[in-house]
Amino acid sequence: MGSVPASLGCQFGFSTVCFKPKLINPLVNRGCFVFSPQPSTYKEKFSKLRVEARNPTKTESAKVRNRRMRKKFNGTHTKPRLSVFCSNHQLYAMLVDDQNKKILFYASTLQKSICEDPSCTVMEAAQRVGEALVQACKELNITEISSYDRNGFARGERMMAFEIAISEYGFLPR
């Protein structure tokens, strides 16, 4: 085999997809080649990666915010995390000790002791849940909470009635 003239030079091109040599210049066939995929083989074996972005839905955004907040704040036995869930009709509140993975207190507007003593509206029941939470905190010697977790819910009427009851005890600044 002879050498390639310096004026032509030897050019190599590499492709990691398929290793079939292809001559760059048919006149110069002395070791100068390029690896290039065959069009039909490439399309059959390797499809392009397609990435599509979309806006998150409202519930996905709330879940992401909630997950981000839980990484920052952890409740202890003396300073628990106050978690509140508000469905379309009811309100649920709990004091959570994240270190021991225990719930220290739980109350909801569905409990008979809260909604049936004298029958009441859902707003009054939410306020009673807040009062029951304050009473339980006094029994457990809890003076402050580490964080107030609304789970991404907006402050509606039920949430506000609950917050007024617990802010009187000093949990939430008003």
C-alpha cells in the first residue's frame, strides 16, 4: 500500500452509531474512511429521543410544594409539625412528630365529639377543631409548633376559622 499525498491529507470521521466504513474520496482509497450509519439501519435501530415539556397541573404543583416544604421542616415531640388537610366538605388537623414518625393529636370535623355535642355548621366545627387542638397542646405541654403545613390549600373560610382558634393560643402570628 502506498502513502497518501500530503496535499489530499487523510480525513477520519467517526460515528458511534454504526461502524460501516465509507470512503470520503473514491479516488483516494488508501486507508481514509469515515464511519457512518446506513440510513435504513439507523432509522430502524435508533429512534430519536423526544422530550416534551408540559405545564404541571394544579394538584401536581401543590404536591411539589408540599414535598419541598417537608424537606425543610421536621416536627419533634416538643415542637411538632401542624398538618391540616381541607377537603371539599371537611377539615382534618394533626400534630406530627416526624422524628419518631408518630401522630401526637388528630381531630376532624367528622368526629362526633366535635360536630354533634350541640349540632353546628362546618365553620363552627372547624373552629372547634382548633379549640380541641389547643386543649391537646396544653395537655401535651406543647408551647410552639415547628411549622404550619397547609398542604398547599388556600386559606378559605374553614381554614380561617381554624386558624383564628389556634392563633389565640399563640401558634400563628396575627
